[in-house]
Amino acid sequence: MEFKVRSYRFNPEVDTQAYYKEYAIQDFPGMTVLNALMKIKYELDGTLSFRRSCRSAICGSCAMKINGITKLACKTQVKPEIMKFGIVNVEPLANMPVVRDLIVDQEGFFDTIKAIKPYLLTEGENEELSGFKTLKEGEKIKQPVYSREQFKNLTGNNDTPNCILCECCYSECNGVSGNKKYLGPAALAKLYRYSEDPRDNDRDVSRLLNGSKPDGMWDCVHCQACEEFCPKGISPVKAIVRLHEKTIKNSITSTPGAKHVVSIAQSIKKTGKLDEAKVALGTAGIAGVIRDLPVVISAALKGKMPPLKLEPIKNMDDVKLAYKELGLEEK
């Protein structure tokens, strides 16, 4: 069966703007998108550029957008794509500058990984330079089994290895789309992983403080795209939520994101309802409310202002019990 591959093309040395080029090739049983691209490069057009290596969904090199969705080309079968879309349309990853054709500049992505210090911090060492502990001959730092178990759904499940840095989550992240400085899901998942490792010696919770800075964990928009499009079954968004919880438990609540969560919790604890006025005030402060006054006035004119005082719901005992079970009744 003959089918067409429509590829994004751009060579900054000769092209003033990007364009698309179609190639007609013959399908064969079990053909993957990467097989198709390699066939094009070897037999039809040697100038087509893309990354690839293991062809086994291990290295993450061949991640690209296939018919609008970020996938690994080596793992994506041609036949289902043709049956659904009638063509295989390939484009470079989103949220990263294009170097040439299907190749993107990965430097920004790996800068986010470096920013969270992806190594164990140990006492008495220059943590900024190495992060490694000086061991005696034959000495090892072992990770407890219970520690490994708790990371399964965050850095890889039973059937898959850990994050392969394929950048699929980064490409699909709506937080990164709106803010190019945002650390992104892969980096924040690793931040949680190291913050929870019992071998780590981050006594001053520098990891959490670092992750709480602007463009960090509180900029997650909870779109769930990182979990949906990860080819290895990892859920960075769950790690980010746990980072939020851990940060608040460590009383790192000076950021707008943390203040927002705390304000919501306090409102529900008091009345069982969401007091939007108090949450806005608790999140942004008086200065923030004054800044957003035009929005407040517009909402008022359209009859969308919340009541000035909320009466507690009838089943407040259930709310109090929930807070008690969570150990939050005194907080």
C-alpha cells in the first residue's frame, strides 16, 4: 500500500520560511513512522533531517509531533495513522526553537533539568559543584526499596524505565506554551524525586525553595497533558501536586500559588464553601486586588460578584472530620 508522508521542512541556511513537502512511499507490515522517515532519507531525499538512535523507545531521540500529537516515531505504527488521518504528517516538537527540519534546540529543556540540581545533596560537600559524597573504599549509598516503590507512578511504572528525557511532556505542556521560562513537567518531576529520596541531605529544603520561585512548580496549569502524552506511562503532574503539598507542609507559603491553596483550604474549613473574595485577597493581597479592580468592577456590573458573607453549610461536621483525618484541624 502506498501512502504519503508530509514533513515540515526548514533549513536556516537556504530557507527564509518553513514549508511542507510530501513523499510517497510503500508501506510494509509493522512499519513505524521512523521506518518511513529513514526510507525517505535513504531512498528519496537525503537532505531530510531528524534525530533517532535506539529505535526501541528507550533513548527518546525521535520524539516529534505526528499528526498533531507528540509521540516517539519509533513507537508509532504507520497503519493506524493512515487509517485515522489518511496521511502521516510530521513536525518538530513544540515549545523549542527549530534547528533544521524535525530537529529542535534542546538546550532550554536541559537547562530546566540542571536548574533543579538532579543529584543527591550531601553534608559537608560543595553541593553546587558536585553533589557527590566522598565514600570510603567499597562503601555504597543504597536506595531503600520503599523509596523506589513510591516513585513508580511518578518516574516510571512497573513495566517501564524512568523518564527518558524525550521531551514529549515539555512539547505538549500548556504551561510552557504560555511561559517559556517555566521549568516544565520533566524537571519538576525530578525535583520531587530528589526531594523525597531518603539519601538526600537537603536540610534547609533548598530544593523546595528553589522550585517555589517564579516560573517554578506553582506555574503548572494542571492540564494533564504531561501525563496523557508521556510514552513511558509517567505522571509528572502527580509529582507536581505532591511538591505543592510538601512545600506547604514545610511552611514555604510566601508565593502567590501557595497563598492561593492555603486561602482555599481556610475558606472551606470555615464555611464549607469557597469564599472567592477572601481567596482573592489572601492570594494577591490588597495591592493585587486594587490592580485587578477593573475586573472586579466588570464582574459586579454583570452580576457575578460573590456574597460579602458566606454562611456555613449544614454538614460542617463532615468538613471538620475530613480536616481532622488529614491532621489539619489545628492549622
